[in-house]
Amino acid sequence: MKNTLLTTLVLLSLTSTPIVAQDQTITVIDAADISWDEDRPAVVDADGYVIRFAGQSVQRTVTLPPAPTDQADAQRIVARVHVEPIYTQAGDRRIPNDPWTRLGSLCVLIPADDPQQEPTVIELMRFVTGFGGRADYEQDVTALAPLLYGRQTLQAQISSYSERPGWKISATLTYARQGVGYRRPVFAVPLFDDQHVTADDPSLRATVVVPRGLARPRLRIITTGHSTDGMAENEFVSCTHVLRIDDEVVAQWRPWAERGGDLRGMNPWAGRSTTKGRELWSSDFDRSGWHPGLVVEPVMIPVPELGPGPHTIELQIKDIRPKKPDDEDHGYWVVSAVVVADEPWPSADDGDDE
């Protein structure tokens, strides 16, 4: 009797406990060098990476997991990037070849129908290197899942201008059932990817056709302010962003970040000064949506205005620092945006109890 009861309890335990699939991590880039040589052509290196943009960009085509046939099997997808500086020995000192803070990104490239045209670049993650320091970046990219299945080309890039190799970069994508929560991602369409939005042309416009049968449309926007000379505008001030859908204003905000005080450990080569007895590092300061050594968090904006059919989306950035008549330096913003949406959850009437 006792053995029968024990067997029954074990069987009940096994049948009532869900079987959780193991996480799957895909290595996209493994310790590739980033450098700068304006005369360097696009090449395939010994490790099979496609090196482009004078050495600032590393591309690789990988096989990612297949798309789920049912959103009951949706997975959480997390992108991770590791960056570390490359040093040169100078006497008894190790000096980073590129001690400056640099803008970086991990993107997926969607090929154009015409092979002669450049692919569409869709930014998964944006990050900023520390001043000569190593860093790890992590971001949930589940909303972009429709772009991250099957055979895909991914690109890691750092805007280094070091003639010697300045950085080593690695990137992975991890797929997991745990943590996906409410998401049933089925729609991801790029809108903008502009590396230099200026006062001369401060508005981005795009059209999108939204199909029927979607739920919770959102815009996933990454935007950071910079300047060509490192002066205050627009790195240490913000600019008002105005989002319009079909000519109606739906959101306004000013990107800002102010947690630089705890980042000194990843900014060993940051500039330093003393003001009224307090030492200040350049990594301490508040900035226009970013910090050296951190990932840039995307702005997620719910847009129920995007019902089925065509729509025009415009993002205007106000008061960008313009060029002066006798000076070419200016402020600019780097902006990318994607429309994402989910498959609706089945209603109770559908008899689905997932």
C-alpha cells in the first residue's frame, strides 16, 4: 500500500511540474578587434567575420533558433555584449589604444530585395564604451523576436577612430522560456535608423502598414544626443522629442540620464578635475540619454493609434545645436525606431487555458 501511494505521488509530481526547455545561447561575435583605417576595404578576415566601415564594424551570419509555430512557445531573448580595451605597453604603463568613450551597437541586417542595395539596419542594442574600461551590456530584445529567428546576419560596431586595434567585442543572444511573461511578439518593422540628425533636418518620417489581428502596438525608440566637438550641446543637455502619428502629437519627452556617479570603475581613463574640494570625473556628469559604460535603454511608447492600415510616423527633435557661420562643429542625435506588436491572447471563449 505504501509503495503504491509513493508511486502515485511521484507520478503526480512529474505530470504537474512543467518541463522547462534549456536556455540556448548563440555566439554571434567572439572577441573580434575593432579599429580604424579609412583606406581599409570591406574584407572577410581569417575568423570569417566581415569587416566593414574602415574596421569599425564586424558582421557575421549565424543560424538562430526557428520561429515558434505557436506563441504559447514564445521565448525571452536577451542580447549581451562584452567590450574590453586593447592596450599598448609604454614603458612600465599599459595604455589603452582608444581611451575615449565610443558609441556602439548590435544590429540585425535585413537584406534588400535588390542585392545591389544596402540591407536595412535594425538596432537591437545601443551602448557606450567607458573611458578606456571594460564593460558588459545586457538588454531584453524579446519585442524584436520576429527578426531573430533562422539564418540572420548580425553586426557589432564601435565608432572607434584608433588606428591601432582599440577594442575587442563579443556578442551573444540567449533564448529562454523563463521570463517571457506576457509577450507574444509577432510584428517588428523598422522605421528609422539615422546616425546624424541635425538642426538642418531635425525630423524623421516613415510610413508603416499595420496588418489586422495585432495587439499592443508600441514604438521602441533609441535616441542619444552628441556633438562633433564634445562640447555641452548636445551631450550634456537634452532636446525635446515630439512624436506624431498621422500628424497628431501622441508623445513628447526629453531623453536624460543621471546615474554617472557610480561608473568610475569602468572609466579609468576619464578626465578629472577638482571643484570646491570635490574631484569630478567626466564619467560622472548627466547626459542626453546615455552614460559611458552603460547600455542605452529604449523608450517604449504604447501607440493604440496604430490600428490596421497605413500610417505616417514623424519624430521631430527641437533645438539641436546648429553649425555657426564660422564653425562646422554642431550637435546631433542618433535615432533608431521600430514598430512592434504582439499576437492577441486567446479569449476564455476560445477554450485556451495556457
